[in-house]
Amino acid sequence: MTTSKPKRKTPRGAQINRCPDCNKFVPLELEVEEEAVDVEAKSDIGNDGVQGTVISGTIRAILKCGECGTELAEASLDVEIEDSITHNIAVGGDVGEGEHDLSLSSDVTESDTTKGKGRFAPHLYGYSLTGTVSCECGAETPVESTEYEQASGFESLN
Ligand SMILES: [Zn+2]
Ligand SMILES: [Zn+2]
């Protein structure tokens, strides 16, 4: 064992699905975890009630051994959704035209696909986010986003 082991990039997917605990090639299981995904105002509220918003954060995607659950590789996927919301400034009552508090409720699920067609099409792993930006004035707007990373873009944990 050397302490200065050079950091090696995982070669083309091939080794990611080899589980050190099962000591064989195994099916992969994807799991995603949401890390600090939140919404912020990007601009002031316009006269028409429209305000730019940006949703940002990170989703951690983990590829696990489908047989024993050992974590084999991980990738950090960015969330960045630029959107807008139309506030109810006319009916906002005491909220008025000042600062409105935005909040995000979101659901992140595992998503995978293949890039192109054919036997050797690379497998892509990622997330699908659906949610709603809502405001204290009652305004609501749906958001969604999907991102993928190739297995070869994941960092091996073993
Ligand atoms: Zn295993
Ligand atoms: Zn509002």
C-alpha cells in the first residue's frame, strides 16, 4: 500500500460495475439525493407582477451494487433552472408590491436512459426533478429538470 496513490480516472464504465464485495460484475442500482436545492429571486418584481427566478443546487447520484448495496461510484449533478413567476400583486393584500417570499417544493427521482440506439449505446444515469415554486401571495409555477451523466463520468469510490 502506498499513501500517494495517483488519482485514477475510471475507464469507460467497464470497472464501475465490478463490486469489490461481491467480487464480480454486478447490475447497477441508481440512487439520487437532493442537496440544498432552492429557489431565489433573480430580479425585482416588474409592474406586471413578473419576477425572474433561479433554482439552483446539487443532486448527488450514486451507483450502487444491485446485489449487496455497496456504493460503487458517484457523480455530482448541478441543478440550474431559470424561470419566472407572476405574482398576484393586484390581489396581494398586505403583501403589496414589496418583497415576496418564494419557496420551492420539489421531488427528485432516479432517471436513466441510453444515449442513442444500439447495443453499445452508453447508459446515462441521472435525475428527474419536478416541483412547484410558490409565493406567499398565492402565485405558483411548475418547474422541471432532468440531467444525465454517463457511467464513465462517475467517480469510482473503490
Ligand atoms: Zn456487491
Ligand atoms: Zn408573490
